[in-house]
Amino acid sequence: MANPVGLASGTIGYGTEYEDLVGVDAAGALYTKAVTVEPRAGNRVPRIVETPSGMLNSIGLANPGIEAFIRDKLPELRTRRCAVIVNVAGGSEEEYARVVELIEAEAGAEAGAEPRLPGAPEAGAGGTGVDGYEINVSCPNVHSGGLAFGTDPTQVERLTRALRGLTRRPIIVKLTPNVTDITAIARAAEAGGADAVSCINTLVGMTIDIARCRPHLAMGTGGLSGPAVLPVGVASCYKASRAVKIPVIGLGGIMSADDALQYLLAGARAIQVGTGTFVDPRCASRVLSGIEAWMEKNGVARIEDIAGMLRP
Amino acid sequence: MRQFEAEILGNRRVAESWRELSFAWESGAAAPEPGQFFTFKASASSDPLLRRPLAFSGFAEADGGAAASGARAAKASAIYQVRGQATSLLADMAIGSRIDIIGSLGRPFPKPLEGDVPVITGGGIGLGPVLFLDAELRARGLEPILVLGLRSSSLLPSIKLPEGAVLCTDDGSAGFRGTTVDWISRNASEAAGGKPLRLYACGPGPMLAALADLAAERSWPGWFSAEQWMACGVGACMGCALPRADGKGYLRACADGPVFDARDIAWGAER
């Protein structure tokens, strides 16, 4: 990746939606909306509600399915000059594996095995369109009573290992904060062969309309994101980065360079902007220039050196 | 679509809890069309966090040549209801201050077919976009039938309404006593002189649901503008979904709409 600022899955679509407003290619990486084997219409509505300094969503992984993704979305993604990471979701190990297998078959096993840099010869129209996978382990496992994969270290390790066997491309496991000990899950991903972990996915939350005596969201609960979750994300990155040797990618509530720098100081090697893009599509570029200005002011040459600057 | 900092040119109260905002339109950005909307950020703080969508209620092209002194910028406007934190903050914004705008967003109302009589219906705060559509069609020489519905005459905004507009109030305090759908059901065909009707509407869910039923019953084509909570406004987040009439999933209010063929959405199915 050319720079440490990625655009988080579920907030940037497949890159084209924001095209008129921002240069998506200027990001370090674009994380696609989650892709599942079958098309998913998504959850009943309302799906989103605003909360104090945050928002709840229960979109339900709405996506056109892997076939349509390869047919309709991948050609456009291949023209991207930023790294493209496909976010993968499923209800069983087989479903995750199927998505990865089909993309590998389409994009080629070799090309793109190393993350591309912008301007490098393989970038642009000749790219494979896929520079890695981000595994959304917050989905319920239909074979384990609907308990999310990501809450059980054994399942995370097994799933990661299964996918590891299918691709040479980088695998990033996206950790859920809805667990007792996020370090156990991070270690499980590392043991399974993940190249990195990203944290955090959204926190389970709920708000209730007291006039109607029912939840605001049709599904009852949803995932909390936005500035409200920033301290949870920073603490998760701090803990996870001390538990594993693989890089940690931080996300959760980043609206500014100051927020991103908290993650980098906590131990993250890269970050993602998610809800911040909804609020201001220029958020990611503001974050990047702010990080660069801070590094220059503090005489820091490399992103990975920032983590070591945290004092007790 | 463009993102820009717009100068606020007007922000006045037009009815109890309703206001009209107008702001300078970015030169070079495509002019908004009736049915389209914009999003604004009400505050630089994180609370309220999300941008809010508002439908355009009017647009005036730039006045005077570029060289002429005193040339006015193009002006866009919207009628909004003060009903939460974001709109309260918007109500407090002073003329001359700047506001973060993204627009124009969404699909506009399609143009009427030759020979059709447009019946334009606005319920409650949905009156903004229909006034815009009405003005545009009149400017093109058409004579739409404009039907506006309010709960009571006390909510009548201090906005110049087109001559001949039909006013309906639930309590009968002004105009026709009853809903817009009641009036259209009884009078629209006659008012159109027997010519084919084409419905255009924006308003509360129950109004659109009733109007969709009527349109289906009479085989009138219709284009309705929907409202839904949204996060991004550009088609990325899938938050502003509306259930399709055929039961096959959802359409996005922001990017597939907000204006839909009346037959495409299960109006009233959304909570």
C-alpha cells in the first residue's frame, strides 16, 4: 500500500459511488463491501439510526453475490490504482472458501500476490483487481448455533487456515470487539496464517423509540460506529498489537488525523476511515495529509515508527 | 454531484416549525432538478454526526452576465421542518454563513409525456419538491393540477402558491375538507378535462400508499418521491433501502430514487 489510509468496507461501496466527490485512487486501499456466495437483499428497514456521536446500522450484508461481483464489479476494480481488498463474509467455512476460490480463479493465483504500489507497472488497467482479502468474522456461523465466528478463537484459527490454503494474497482478519478478550482472537488469526488483523468491526448497540415502544432499527440491534467507538478501537489495537507479530490495521471512529494518530501510536500500522467518509467524503484525504504533517513535524520518517513513540 | 461550502442567502420561517433555506449554488455544478436532493452537515462537531438530506424546493439561475457588476449567483432553496437536532442547528444558521453541501443527488422527476396532464401532489413538508416541479412545468408552458395537503390552515406556509393550486386540509379549515387523495379521487379526471393523467407526488408514507392504490385502481402512471433515513446519500451504504413492490429485495432511496415509478415500491410497508 502506498499510504496507510484505507477506505473501510461497507462505507465506500465498490469505489464508483463516491467517484464524483473524491479520488478513491488516492487512498492506500479500498476495502469492498462484503461479498457473499449468494446475493443478499439485506435486512428489513429502517437499517440505520443516528446515535450520540455515532450511528447504528443493520444493513445485513446486502450485496449482489460473488457471481455478480466478479461480472459487474471486478472489471471496474481492476482499473483502480489503489490496493483493492475484497471483504469476504459467509455463514459457513465453505461459503467463505467459495468466495475466495472463485476470486482466485478469476483474478489469477500469481499476479497481485504482492500488494501493488500506485504507479507500479502492474497497476491500472492491467491489475488483477484484487490485492488481498479482509475476512469479516463477525457473521454468525449457521453450523454453530449462529454464534459469530469471530467470538471463538478455535473457529477463527480454523477458518483462517482454510482460506490460507486457497490463496497467496494477503489475508486480513477483521476482528469484532464484541468479545471478552480480543487478543485471543488476534492470536488465533495469526496462528491460522493471517497476514494482518484489522480492528475493530462495529459494536453491538440498540436504541429504542420510547414514543412507539420499539427499537429504531427493524432488526432490533445493529452495529455502532463513528466517533463514539474511537476509544474502544484504540484500546483494541493497543492490546492486539502487543499480542501478535503480524501488523494490526486500526479502524473505528476515525474522523481526523488526530484520531488516526491515536491508532498508529497504539500500535496500528495502517488505518481505515469508515463512517467518516459518510460525514465528509474528503475525510480520508484530510487524515492522510494530517498524518504526513504530524510525521514531518515530529521527524518521523516511516509510519511503522510511530507505534514505538507511545510512552507509558 | 459536487461537495462545496455554500453561502447561506436566506433562512426564514415560513410556517410554524417550517423554514425556507436558500443558498448560493456552486458555479459549474449541474443545476438541480425537481425531485433531486442535497445533503448538508449541520455542525462541525460529531453530534449530530451524519449529513441530512433535503429536497430542493426551487432553483434560480445566475442573474446577469458574468461581466455585469452585481451579477447574482445561482440560488438553490429547500423547505424544511425543524424537528430534531440537525434541523434546529440549521434554523440557527445566519445569512452569510457557510454550509457544507453535497448535491445534486438522486434521480429527478421524469418529464411528462406529450398530452398528459400532470397532477402534482404534495403532502405536509413534501410540498417543497412539488412546488419546484410545478414551477418548472409551468415555465415550460404546461398547466399542471397542483394539489397540496395540510393538517390545518394554520400550517399554511407564507410562500406564494401558484394560482389555481388546490388546497386540502384534514380539518376543513381551508380549501377542500379531506385528504389530497380524496380530492384527486373525486375531481382530478374532471379537472383534466378527460385527458390522461400522470401523477407526481411527495409526502408522508400513508399519503403515498393511498395514492399508489388509487393510481393502480385507475391505471394512472405515477412518479413518487420517497423519504428514508440515509447515511451516505450517494448509493454506497445501502442504509436508505425501500422494499420493492415485487418482494424482490430493496431499492436505495438515494441512488435508485428518491423518485420512483409508483408501481415499484411497497409504499407504506416501511415503518
